[in-house]
Amino acid sequence: MVFDFYCISLKRHCEKAMKYGQHQYDFHDGIMYFMAPGQVFGRIVNNETEVSPMSGWVLYVHPDFLWNTPLAKLIKRYDFFDYSVNEALSLTEKEEAIIIGIMQNIQTEYHANMDKFTQDIIISQIETLLNYSDRFYHRQFLTQKAENYQILERLEELLTKYFNTANLLKEGLPGVQFVAEKLNISPNYLSGLLKVLTGRNTQQHIQDKIIGIAKEKISTTELSVSEISFELGFDHPQSFSRLFKAKTGLSPLAFRQSFN
């Protein structure tokens, strides 16, 4: 199925398997997931008896409802609409109660007599719901530190291996999408996780790795700046020099001269 609206779901006691994109996931207690218009999902049908009925809340918001409001643009900043379903938000009991309370407020307003305030009140409640979700995701990144730091270690290993192989000359610089796919994580989730743990997103981690290797080559070899830039996967030396100066405050040549 492809929906034309935003979908915000809180699921409990869900023994059903769902297919999101090309992947299948099993849902359990107390989770939230978010879908933007145009994303594909479906239910996996089987003949097994369901252990317990599914419960929870689902909020559907058509983009037209947000038209000409600040949230129409702001909603794009909530990266979790692009997370994979296996990166769903696990809620504590207290957090779940907050989310349900907001959902109930929206439901009450929806069924009340409409007036000129109705849309603004519902939209403000939706924005509050999204802000709480953002806060709870931030908490999840912090409370799952052991698992998340393993992802950080895997990222460092991936980049080290990539920059030490011939793939760099053939494939060029690794991008955020490439790194996320290798780690089996959605790009936005990876960047959000890294931002919380280290203060730097995925692209900045890749650039830090490039600059670290570049510093070593500039200071310990006789390679020219052009040769180093091509070894690092840059198509043009000027692009490498701009990045190096932006990150270090020095041009590659000035950095080399500082060792003389």
C-alpha cells in the first residue's frame, strides 16, 4: 500500500508482521513509527492464530491539511519520517501516556463542533506530538549507548577499510547513503544517532576521516597535493584543498610547510 498522508502510529500487542519497503518486521509492545506520504508498506498474511489483538493509536494527516501553515515546512525537519521501521521509537510507560494524551486531545477536537480555531488547535497538537517524539528519540539514542557505540565503532572500521583499499580510486569518496547501507541503517537515523553521541553527523565523520588521512600523507610523504587528492578519491584537487582549508584553517601546502 502507498499512503498519500503522514502516518503516526503507536502500536501495542502487535503480533502481526509488517512489510515496509522491501523489509519485513515484527512489532511488539509500546512502539511508535512514522511514515511520510509516498512510502510503501503492507501486512504479511499468514495462517497462524494471532496471540492477542493489536491495540494503539494511528493518526493520519493529509499534507493539504497543513497547507499554508508553518508546520507544512517544519514537518520536513523531523528526520524520523525517513527512518526504517526497525528503527522505531520504543516508549516508556510515562512517554506512552504523554503520547496517548496528545492523541486523545486531537480526537476530542476533531469530534467537536468546528470553528475558526479548530485547524490551528489540531495542528498545534500535532506539532507538540512531533516535538515529544523528537525528545524521546534523543532519549533512545542515549539510553542505548552500548549498542549505538558499537555502530560508531563499525562506522570507523568501515571508513578505515574503505580508505585502505583500491575501491577508493574506482568508486570515489564514500557518501552518507553508501555508509548507511553498509551499516544497515537508514541515513537519517545514522546521522541523528551520531549527532547525539558525538555532536557530528555522518558527513562530518566522513570528512574527519578524509582530513586525518590527508594530514598523514601531507606530513609523511613527498606526494604532491594533486596526487594526494586523487588518492583520496577527489576528482579535482581544488575540491580537496577547499575542504582541507575549511577543516584545518590551512591550505595543504601551508600545512606541509608548518613541518619545515
